[in-house]
Amino acid sequence: MNSEKRQQTAPGETRLPVGELAHDVRQDRRGIVMDHQDGFVWLRPEGGGTEWTALPADVRPLHVLERAEPLLRARIARANARSRGEVL
């Protein structure tokens, strides 16, 4: 999701919208934002599981497609070249 969809809370602070993929930097875990309650962000693992809480300052948005796309394109190009018998 884009930054313009983030909700403004206090001056200079933003909230990730519910449903956005995020990274909890303190616990080094990825999860989906489920809620904002009592000063915490509630996250759930991507594949489901038990929710955990994180401080808003420890949660960063993850734009998976933006980060993965160039690497994925390079891997696909290499695999396609290999399947055509091209020398890499």
C-alpha cells in the first residue's frame, strides 16, 4: 500500500493501515497489521497463527513486490536463457 493511505495519528507519526504487510524490527518478524489498540500494533504472521504486539516505532511497511521484482526478473531471465541453451 502507498504511504498516502497511511493514517496520521500524532504529529510526525503515521499508522500503517490494517491489512498492510509489515516488519517488526525488534523481533525481526513479518506480519500483517490486524489492529491498533492501546498504543500497540497487533500483527499476525502472513500464513496465519498467533498475533503479537509491537510498538508502533518498531513496525515498518514491507513493500514486497517493489523489493522482490528486480531480483525475480533477473532470476527468470537467467532461467529462460539456460533453458534455451545460451551460455551465461
